[in-house]
Amino acid sequence: MYHLIPFAAGAVVGALAVRLLRTDKTRQGLEKAQDTLREATVSSLSSIEHVSARARKRLENESQPGKDGAVDEPAQ
């Protein structure tokens, strides 16, 4: 008998959650959060892309021999 209480409570909470998710206000809030997350992800990926390009360029310059035939030393 007592095993049915958590099941019933879960069913009620689930029904309320579904009802809440169907409202327009909640849906708009979720869409806004999704858009914000998408913008943050694009910004982060863009930053990673620029940093990778700078690192690649620096590594390519370091691997090319200098005027005297020696490999350039990295600046410290």
C-alpha cells in the first residue's frame, strides 16, 4: 500500500510538469534560454577558432628555418 504513494506523487508531479511545459510563457522562456545558449556556444567556438589559428601560425613560423639555417627560437 505504501509503495503506491511515491508512484502517485510522481504521477501528479509529472502531470503538473507536462501542463506547465505546455503554457506559452514557459515555452517562450525555454526558447529564449536556448537562443542564449546557442549564442554563447557560437561565441566560444569562434574564440577557440581564432586562438587555434594564432597558435597554428606561430607554430608554422617556429618550424621554418631562419636566415642562418637555424630554427627560430620562441620568444619568452
